[in-house]
Amino acid sequence: MSEAEWRLLNCLLVDIMDCEERVKFRDVEVVTMNDGGMGSFALRGACPGLKKLAVEAMSKDSDGTELLISLFCDCSGKPAEVDIWKVDFSPLCVFPDPETLKFLPPIG
């Protein structure tokens, strides 16, 4: 996991997992998802199957384009993937700075 991926994941986990639990994911291997270069990644070792939306946030890429960042957890509640959707479907310029994230209210 790159430093940028870790900083983003760690920030997304703050409200759902304590520090001791979050640190366990620092060295998890990630797989870049086939999303047209928008930056999404999956964590190796996640349970296969249906994923549950855990956290959503908005940010902007360095070119000013809006980003929707979603953290999905697996059936055991562990982080499974971070989906980054750039609203114009163009490739991500840089990973969002966690300090720029605007968290969206939980659904349901």
C-alpha cells in the first residue's frame, strides 16, 4: 500500500475503527481496481461477496474535478475496498489529501 493510499484509508476508518485496529491495515497488500485510472483499490484478504458501504466523503482532484470516495467493508466488517469516482470519469491526478475530505452523512 502506498503512503497516499494508507493516509486516505486511515482517514476513512477513523470514525469506525480505533487506532489499534486501523494500524493492522497499514501493510495490507492492495490491488488497483480497473476503474479507468480513478484511483480505486481493493485490500487483499477481504471476504469475497457482497460489500457494505461504510463511509462516504467528497473531495476535489488537483484539477478541480469533484471526487466521491467510498469505503466498503466485507461480510466480517473489515475494510475491503476504497472506490474513488471522479465525476467526469477522467484519471485521478493525485490522491486526495485527507484533510480536504468532506464526510457525507450515513445512509439509512
